[in-house]
Amino acid sequence: MMKPLFLALPIIFCCWQKLSAQTFFGQVTDVKEVPLPGATVVWVGTSVGARTDEKGEFNIPFPVDTTKKPLQLAGIFGEARDTFLIEDLTSYWVLAMSANVTLQEVTVRDEVTGAYVSVLQPIKTEIINRAELRKAACCDLAGCFETQSTVQPTTTNILTNAKELRILGLSGVYNQVLVDGLPTIQGLTYTYGTGTIPGSMLENIWVVKGANSVLQGYESMVGQITVFPREGGIAEPLSADVLVNSFGEKHLNVGLGEKKTNWTNYLALHTSQPGLKRDKDNDTFLDLPRLTRYAVYNKWRYRKENENGLSAFIGARFVDEKRIGGQVEFSSKTHKGTTNAYGQTVHFYQPEVFTKTGYRFDANRKISLLASLVTQDQNSWFGLTQYNARQRSFYANLQYELFWGKKQAHDLKTGLSFRHFLLNEHIGFATSDTLRRSFDGDYYREENTPGAFVENTFHFQNDRWIWVAGIRADKHNAFGWHITPRTMLRINPSANLDLRASFGTGWRTVNLFPENIALLVGSRDIEFAETLQPERAWNAGVNVTRRFTLDKIRLTATADLYHTRFQNQFFPDYDSNPSKAIIANFTGKSVSNGIQVEVSAAWSRRLELRTAYNFLDVFRYQNSEKIRLPFNSRHKVLAVATFRTPGERWQFDANLHWYGKQRLPDTRLNPVNLRRPDYSKTYSVTGLQVRHTFRRIELFAGCENVFDFRQLRPILGWEQPFARGFDPSFAWGPTRGREFYVGCNFKLEKKTS
């Protein structure tokens, strides 16, 4: 199985010269060297043309007559047009359009469409840019989806406010979160990883549902979230923002961007400081944890990836975070590990380094190496349970890319990858613990997974048909070989209609305690019924996107249908025995069906509206009975509105989330005082924000959960936190209530000549 892939590599390397002689490759930017996606380039006097992609790059066939030199190539964007003389057809050209109207068009497009579906990607890709992130208080990555319907941030432990990002109603472990194309959030970093990335340091977020590329690995089953931090060549020389909320929490971010001839650098500093102790529902437990975080991020880049020759970026990040939650009188200095007061403390250090180094031989050939090393050391107490863990993870991906075929229309990527994962955990119980739980001890796991992959993107009929086909093979040191095929298809029957379909498989190994924090924070014992096998699932989906105009209103409508079927899945069995969580593989029928319909409208620069409806049917069959998975709303509605005054000095944003009822865990076997209804209530959450812009400062104020809906006393057994039946993972709705916040953004613009 591996031989054909390795035999193909030398053939590919030898054929590049013949293939590279039929196309011209380059990039279109404005005078500030900002890439212009969606621009048109055409050979003057011919009908041979192409459009630029998301990075402003284009790949255009040569005209029939190449004997006339220099050739003239026209760049067109909006109402702007520039003509360039091309003397060397073998070089990579960067075409900088000089017309002032070009810069205005770029600004308008970015401001009006803060979130949109890419028209250039063969896979349905929802792009969230900085214009969209300004519409809410994006204190961390989870908060960046307040105006989105595809990703659902969900709290997994209300006492420490741990969150995961769900897609298609399934746990966040089934979608992959990438930072700069690297899988850095997994295992121990999964529990609190989304909270350590502040929204202010992000440039874009790309969200993909269903099957996607095999290039980044085998783990993504239902989607992929790719985070692109800011860079020195794009970010302002100096930016800062401050946010304070009504709970007393403080968030401060500072960014420094620098650009030299061949080098750029971006430095981001972040801190969060704890708020006040509040217990609004009088259950003796804090409504939110006291969070202290310090983080620094730095990324150096050498030359652009689309330039011939060597290019590279190298970055580093360090996070020091402490969370304290529990009863109001709890003190981490005097009460930790005692029965005087219940508390949870989590303190971890997370250093990481990452890099991408590439060499572009010419317009059609490139080789690149991506690598990252992430470590985390964590000390924590959950009541009378001590959990200390250390994780080391290393990832490397060596990839070769070649444009081939007639007019170099097709894009082949192939390469090798390697993952090393080491997790060392220690669980102990305080001497005052009377529950007689049996899962204390040391847990050690080391994984080494080499792999190989190949993926080709075929372009037919001037990109009206784009087909992506990929496959990878990985050998796990404990579970052997796994083959992961995936394919995606995009058809454009017309310029304003996109039809997409996808199919693929994915698999992953289970990180028991980091991914199931309820096992540590509750009072249940654990019964290990069998050795856990890798989870595996296949996913199929279709999507329709239609763009049209109605007078001066631009509208986009999308409809999605996705089906996920698991061959093997794991979730702790909490229903069979109220005092235990049973750990076993589930090989029965487990399904997620998801439907999403979304319509967005934009009128000039003034008004944006978007509404979406999600239907999720997530269930499994157990003993011939269909059981819906808990904490999933079958029906969800989102409405988002933005209004800007003339001149855009004022901006008003509003969002409304409505959630249908959710099935809750079965508590019929519990004592009467620990029983809960089978289903939650329906509820809605509304957010409002107003922003005023000065020359260098933006002031904003807002309110989340305007009507103060709260799930009252969500902690099961809160009266006796050290007794059997205590469970703080029973939250199905907001628990902190209404939140007001105020803040400001400051930025020092780049100097223009």
C-alpha cells in the first residue's frame, strides 16, 4: 500500500520542468502589499483570464501568442484597472495595483461581509474576519462564535468554566482545531485550550463542516476550525484593548507589529484578572471561577510563501493560567484537599514552539515542513481528588506541492507526517475522602504515529468543477494501520450558485480524563469494563450556496445536510449505575444528523442581517431503544443584525440565540432529592453592543444575556459536595446571568507614503 506513494515521488520531481512551461503564476495586491482576493487578471487583447484566490494568488494559462514580448497583463478589481508589462514568463510576479479606488473597494468588502462563505474553496468554508469579531466581546476563542451558528461553544465544567467547541451537536473532540495549520489543541490542552487564545490576536477563523482535507491529519471527523493569528505585515504597529465586565473581570491585550524588507514580526501580550466573588442563586457556589492568566505570543516571518526561494515563520507561545472555583468561602491556601469547603483549582504552564519552512522552486513546485512542540504541566484539585498531569506532543509534516496537467490546472500535494504524544497522569484522593473510589493511581500513555498522505485537487472547465480526492495511511504504535480516505466536490452551474458534496472517514484515540472532566469533578467511581479502542466514524454532507441581489441588497442563502455514523465510539455510561461511570466501547448504532439553513443580507455599508436555523438529531441505539444524547438542542435559531451610521462613526450590533429543549441525563435511579426532569426548558439569550469610532480609539459597551436567563442551581447535590451524588456537570443553560461590559480599542496606524 505504501510503495506506490513513495515510487510516485521521484516521478513527480522529474516531471516538473515539462509541466511548468504552460502557466503563469503570481499575486495581486494593493499598494500596501495587502493581497486582493477576487480580482481578475487577463491577458490584454485575449479572453484568457483567471481570478485570484483568498491569498490574492492566481494561476493563468499563457496566451496563444507568446512571441510578443513584453506581454500586457491587466489587473481588474471593482472599478480599478491597471496594466502590467510582463517580460519574464518564468518568474513569480507580484502585481501591485495603484488605483486609489482599489483600496476603497477592499475596505468596503471587509467591513460589509465580516462573515461569509468562501466562493473560491472547493470545501464549504465559513470565514470569520476581524470585522465580524468586532461585533461581540471576543475575550477568547470560544467567544468568537457569538454571531455564528455552525460552532456551538459548550461549557463542560461550570466551576472552572472549561469549554469545548461543538460542530453538528457532537463533542468538540470530533472536530480539529488548528492554529496556523498546526494541531496544537489536543489531549491535556483540549480542556482549557480554547480559553487561552484571545480574540484580539486573531486575523481570521475558517470553519469547515464535515469531511475535509487529509493534509493536517486523521482526527477530524465532523469539522475543522482553523485559527490564523495576526502577522507583522498586516497588523498595526501598535494596538491595545481593554475590557471590564460587571463581574469585575479584566482583560488586557497589547499587539506590536513590525515589518522590514524581508522580515515581519508580531508580538501579542495578554492577561486576564479575576473578578468578584458572586453567588446570585444562593447555592454557596461561585457563579464564575476566579481566573488569572498571563500569555505571550510571538511570530517571526521571513519572506512570503508565494515568493520563489526560501520562506519561513517561527513562533513561540507561553501561557500561565490559574482557575479557582467552588464554594464562596473556599481558599486555595487553606481549604484545598479538605472538607472545610469544596473547591476546584487548576494551575498549568503551557510553552510551545512552532514553525513552517518552505522553498518554492518556481510557480509550480514547492516543498514545506511544518512542525510544533507543545508541552503542558498541570496541577489541580477537584474537591478531594488530586489530578496532576504532564503532556508532551510533537508534530511534523513534510509536504511537496506540484501544479500539473494541461495548463497546470491540477494541484497535487503529498508527503509524510509524524506525531508523538506523551501523557503522564497522577490521580490521588485526600485522606478525608470517604467515597472509597478506586481509580487513583498513575496513568501513562505514549503514542507514536508516522503517516503518509496524498491529495489532489482537480480543476475542470475553468474551475466550474473542482474535485478534491485524498487518502492517508497512519500506523499507530498500539493500534496498527489506519487508512483515511476523503473526497470533496464543488460544482458551479452558474457564477452565483455553488453545489458541494463531501465524504470521508476519521479516527482518533481517547484521552479519557482531559476530554471527560466530569469523571474527576463528580463523586462517581469509575469501572473500566474493557480497553478503549480508537473511535472511528464516517461523514457525508451536501451544501447549496446561492448568491443574488434584490435592488441594492446583496443576499446569500445556504443549506447544509450532514450525516455522521460511528463505527466505534466512547462516552462514559452514567445511566446504568448512579454511583459509577462505566468505561467501555460502544459499537452499536450512533448517529448525528444535522441540517442548517442560513440567509444573510447586506444593504450598502449600513445594514447587515443574518438568520439561521439548525436541526440536530444526535442519538444512539441501546438495547433496541433510540436514546438521544444529552445536552443537545434539536432546534436552534440565530438572528444577527448590524447597523452603521453614515461615516461609520457608530455601529450597533445585536444577536439572539434561541435553544429548544435538551434531553438531560437519566436520574431516575438517584435518590429523590437528586432527581431532575428528563428535559430542559427552552430559552433564549440576547446580546447587544454599541461601538463608537474616533481616529485611533474605539469605545464599546454591551450586554450579554440581556434578559438575565439563568439555570438556577445547576449543581446536582450542591448541599453535600463531598457526598455521593454530587455532580457539577449538569448545566444545560447559562449559569452566570446578565453581563455588562465596557472597553476600548486603540491602534496606531501604519505610516503611508
